[in-house]
Amino acid sequence: MEQRLSATKEGEEHNSMTQIVANVLATNTKKNQFLQNVGFQRVGARSSLQTVQAQLEAEKAEKVEMSKQVEEMKKKQADLEAKLQLVLSKDQSSEVN
């Protein structure tokens, strides 16, 4: 359990202690009632496959959102570069006159 707490990849959020305990109990026990009894886990816990699928869907949604943000930033950068070129060209023309 301590290994799971300390073993996070760079850029990942740390799992909560409750989530780590839930994962350990789900892995090591056939019928996990402890967290349900103390109110930390809903009845009908997900299987490993369902958990992985949910994580994959969340990552896909995050990727789509990040792609949208990248496109917005590219558009903003292009607009700013165009404005900068306009300002520079006006500045150069005023220096000539």
C-alpha cells in the first residue's frame, strides 16, 4: 500500500488514501465490505476492466479538450503575430517619413 502511495508518475495526481485502500482491498479480498460499511465506496464496485475503460474514456476526453486548447492558442498566436507585423510595418513607415 505504501508503494502505491509513493509510486506516482510525473505529472499524475496522487491518489487519495481512500482510493489506495480501496484498490488494495479490491485486489486482495474476494468480497470487500469494509469501505462500503464505513461509507467510502458505493455498492456495486467496478471491475478492473470497467475501471480501466473509465480511465481511458476520461483520458480521451482530456485529450480532446487539450487539443481544442492547443488550437485556440495557435489561433491567438497567429492573431498576435499579425498584429505585431502591422505595428512593426507602421513603425518602419513612420521612421522613413
